[in-house]
Amino acid sequence: MLDIKLIREQPDSVKARLATVGVDTAEVDGLLALDTERRAAIQKVESLKAERGKASKRIGALKDPKEREAAIAAQHGVGEAIAAAESALTEIEERFETRMLEIPNLPHPDVPVGPDEDANIVLRTIGSPREYDFAPKPHWELGEALGIIDFERGAKISGSRFYVLRGDGARLQRALISWMLDLHTREHDYAEVYPPVMVRRECLVGTGNLPKFGDNLYRDAEDDYWFVPTAEVPVTNMYRDEILEPGSLPVRHVAYTPCFRREKMSAGRDVRGIKRGHQFDKVEMVKFVEPSTSDGELLALLDDAEDVCRRLGIPHRVVQMCTGDLSFVAAMKYDVELWAPGCGEWLEVSSCSNFRDFQARRANIRYRAAAGERPAFVHTMNGSGLALPRVLIGVLETYQQADGTVAIPDVLRPYFGEQTVIAPSR
């Protein structure tokens, strides 16, 4: 969440910046009015308690029992007033907390201003699309012809937007996950973790998924466990309500998890193939850094995501999101997109975002720059490294051959033994 002190002290600046992400100035005015009401309620409770404290001292000094008894009786009304004031304060604070949680992050000053995705900027394109002497097929045709993607049985098991990977399809998925984890841990200096994929409500509040995006999440209602939409949620919350000691930053983690999203907001989109599913796998990079290093760490994170594309030998591009296309929590965001020649489109495989102290305030994650110094909020950031199944789509469509087989990229061959191609299964 945002710093309420910043909103109080610089309301016009905050309104102007939030307007670029689509927030009406009335939202900020309403929040400030509620903050004023809350502060008045706090002052009232404190004044009544101070009054009671002074009265208690006076009562303690009284010698006459009758005077003491009368003075104690007179304080009963003060106690009732305090209880009523505290109840009113609790109600106001709940409304204030809810309102604070609904305000999105401020965009970084360097983010281009624009209303929607049409104002995003393609910063660079690496590699040229491969030329084929045949018409490249989309992955849904390749998968069925090779016998490695079973749409019919996936739908029979779980319904639409589900599928079964079989044989070398499952093996390719597993190889990609293992290779990406190995790359990030051995060469990019991330520490691997394997977190739970069911989390408590407060974890999703901490990362900004709740309360705003609850309709897009899966939940076990009986125990109030939520299935993670990304490993960012459990990994970020590993340090919730903690103070990281001097010298511990930066913390860089990478994690593989299955992810679950209801895809309500994408109804009717990408209905063919495996581009959008309610369940998918992802390798996620998460960083906790000092604010002074934040911008540079985001660029390094972006390069780590791009490195996966470079080593796979698949053309990719980097797109900077404008203010109108930022996520609720991101102050700055870059997308990495792979070229899929069969689909004939760029597929987003990573969103690299800097949240600055937005998540850290919600999850109360702080650090000490030096021993004895006052704790400050860390900056958090994350990016897919990369997201499946879209990387799998990129590999199948890029490395398809005229005879219907798919060549296995060099970096993945150690995970396939002597096998060099994916051929139709028997």
C-alpha cells in the first residue's frame, strides 16, 4: 500500500500520478477525509484515557472513603465513553484499511504515460523469426500429431482450458522447468525454494492480490486456503512481518510451482491451444533489495528472464508497459515476449515488475541498513523465469521440422539423454 504520510503531504502530486493509472481524484479525496476522521477518533480515545488517568491519580490521593467512592462512581461514565469511542475507532479503522488496500501503486517517474496497451513501447527485439520452407503449424496441431498434447482427455477430466501432456510433451515441460531452475541458481545467483501452493488470506493481501482480485483466484472455502496464482505470493510472504538484518540484502529466490487462475478476465480469449489455462507451471524469480539499488536490480532481473530466451535461441522482444497498462501493484513493468511462428504472434512469457515498497508495506517486510539503525521497508520485485506452457509453445513451434518432428534445443538435450527430436508417439 501507499504511505499515508505521502498522500497527506503531497495530495496533488499523488492525485496526478494515480490519474495516469486510471484512479479518480475523488478516490484520494475520500481516503483523506476518512484519514481525518480516523485521526480525530484516535485523539478522542487518547483524550478520554488521559482524563481517566488523571482522575485515577486524584482518586488515589483522596483520604476520605466517601469522597473516594463518589469519585470512583463518577468515572463509570468515562469508562463507558472510552468503550464507545474505541468501538467507533475500530469501525473507522476497518474502513480506512479497506480503502488503503484498494488504492494502486504509484507509477515510477520513468514509466511512459498512456491510457492503455496501445501506448506500450517495444524497447528492443532480439533475433529474427526463422524462415521455413514449409508452412509452420500451430502447437495445437503439432501436439495432436505428435501425440504429446491430449485436449480431449484434459477436457474429460476437468473441463475447458485443461489438457494432458503425454510422453515427450510431459518430458519437455519437465526439462524446461529443471533447466530454468539450474540456470537461475547456477549462473544468475538465485537461491531455490519450493514453497506451499496453498496460502492464507493475509499472504494474498500482502502481495496485492486481495481484496481486489479475489474473483480470479481459487479457494478452499472450508479452511480459507487460497491456491497461488504465482510463486511470488508464498515466496514474498516468507519474510512477512520480519526485519532483515544488515548485510542480508539482496535476497534473490527462484521457485517452481504450479499456478492457478480462474481466467475470468480472459473469457473468450485464446480458446485454442494451451496459451491460457486455469492451471499452469511457472518458474518465478523474486527479489528483496535496498531502495537505492531497486532500479538496477529490476534491469538485472529483466536480463535474467531474457537470458532464458537467448539460450533457447527463440526470438524475443521487451515491451515497457505504460501507466495505463501497469498492474495494480507494479510501479514499473517490462514484458518479455517470445515469437511463436505457428500461432504467428508474440506470447508474453515474463512480466518483470518493480513494486518498490508497495508490497513491503502491506506485508510489513523491513530491513536494517546497519546495526542500530531504524528499520525501513525493502523494495520487492519479481519476474517469471519463465512461464509455461508458453515457453513450451515457443519451443514446439520454433523447432518444428518439415517431417513433422520437433528438434530438441541444445540446452535441453542433457535432460533427454541421447534423444535429439520429438517424433510421433506410438
